[in-house]
Amino acid sequence: MSGRWLQGLCMALLLAACQSPEAQGKTPQPAGRRVVTDVFAEDYVGATLPRARVVLKDAFGGQHVVDAEVAATPDSRARGLMWRKELAAGTGMLFIFPREEVQSFWMRNTLIPLDMLFIDSKGLIRGIVERAEPRTLTPRSAGEPGRYVLEVPGGWCQSVGITRGGTVEFHGLDGIQVIP
């Protein structure tokens, strides 16, 4: 076996490893299974999302922490929490948009009721949609510009005293690239 042939083999193996789903941050698909690319499809498997902590202050000065998946790409924002059958208390999804503007959300293929908190760039809650009805196409918005939307289990805001005008702090967003 020549050194050049062995070098070529090593380069081919290295290239194959770099192109693997795992190396690209994607979940590998089982052999023989078709790859679903429609983000709205129930059997779509996207990349594992980054996580962050969102600290919300309630009307009485208390703090409530949400462990949130971060949707900062067009596909992850489009997919959101579709097809989830549950969302535990203290968890949610934080949608980050490239710029501050009026955001509008629907509940297409979303199986559970959600509270939606619309948050501006300064960390001020501009509006809350409580207990959004699942599986509807009704647009929901705060009607005011914002850069973030936090989705949490339906009824959570009322149960812990989170209201419009409250403040939010984000931890762990450094290094997360927001893609338009």
C-alpha cells in the first residue's frame, strides 16, 4: 500500500465525516427512510435547537425562569412548536427575528394551547396572547413592534402573574446567529 493511496483514503474518510448529518448538527435519518424537507410535516426532523434561559419579572417583583429552545432561523421559526403533544411548565420556545417589527403568529398544526409573549428589543413585554387555540390559522399579534416572541404553556402567564409591561432578561443568546 503506497503512502499516497493511504493519504487519499484518509482524506476521503475525513470528507465523508464532515458531510455527515451529525457533523452538520442534524439528526441522522434511519437507512432507507425518506428525508422529509417540509417543515410543516408531522414527520419532519430538524436540527437540534440551541437553548437559552429567559427570566421574566411578574407584577409583584418575583422572577420566573423559562428554559427555552431558540428558533432563530426561517425553518425553526416556521416550525415552532408544531406537533408537540405537551410543553412542560418552565419550558418554552423563544423566537428571535432579525429586526424589530410587528410579529404575527398562528397555531397551524399546534396541538396544545399556548401563551405568546411579544417582547421588544429592550426586553419589555409589549403584549400577551393567552391560551391561543390549537390548530387554527387565526393570526395573533400584539400589534406593536417586537423582536422576540416567547411561547409557553397556555395559562402559564396568568398562573404566575406575568403581564404586559413586564420585563424580560435573556441569558445564553450570545453566539446564536439570527438568520432572516
